[in-house]
Amino acid sequence: MSSIQINPDDLEAAAAAFPADTPLFMLNLLRFHPQAQYTSASDGEPCSGQDAYLTRYLPAFNTAVQPYGGSELVFAGIVIARVVGPVDDSWDAVGVARYPSISSFQHLVNDPGYQTTAEPHRRAALADWRLYATTALG
């Protein structure tokens, strides 16, 4: 099942379970559309989903996240091969981003500026997405 939207109930449950004022590491598993899926031609020039994500979404995201303490890209990479896992469970890229806290992430995704400037590019770029809220082990 494909999913590219954050479910508000799932985010609330994650926030309730996550230790307050603890750095948050978001693990992103990304599958891009071959061609970005904008809702109208005025939303963006044709490009690949990966290009829409890298050249449109990420710059808009980086601007939108600043008022909430910023975000640090800890790791980003292209998936080369599946070693363990179901054959049909393939991803194009992975990323780990660090946020000051789960509340800073919540504020970002609920920010109207983020929703109008960054979110349309993320939705156009991604065919599927997994997002896991994590913290340091130990």
C-alpha cells in the first residue's frame, strides 16, 4: 500500500510516546515517481520525481524548518540493492534528518508556509514513503 501523507493521529501518537526535548532522528524511505505528479501544469515544470524532491522540495523544506530550530541532514543515499527484505519492498533513496525535538517537527508539518511551499513538491515527487521517528539507542 502506497502512502505519502502524514496521518495526524499517527503523529500525535508518536509525539506522546517520544521523550520530550530529546533530539529526533527521522528515517525516510523514499520511492520516487518516474515523472513528478503535479496536480496542474502551473505547479511545476515537468521533471522526474527525484529532481522535484532534490531541487524543489528540499530547498523549500530547508527554508520552512528554520523557525523550528532547523534540521540537520545526517545521511542521504541512493539505494543500490536489496539484501534482506521482501522482493517487492524496494526504495530509491533513504535519508536521516535530525530535529531538535518531536514538537519542532510537529510545528513544521503543521505550518501553513511549509504546506504551501514545500509540501506540494514532496507529494508530486513521491510514489511511496515511510517515515520513522527514532532516537539514539542507549
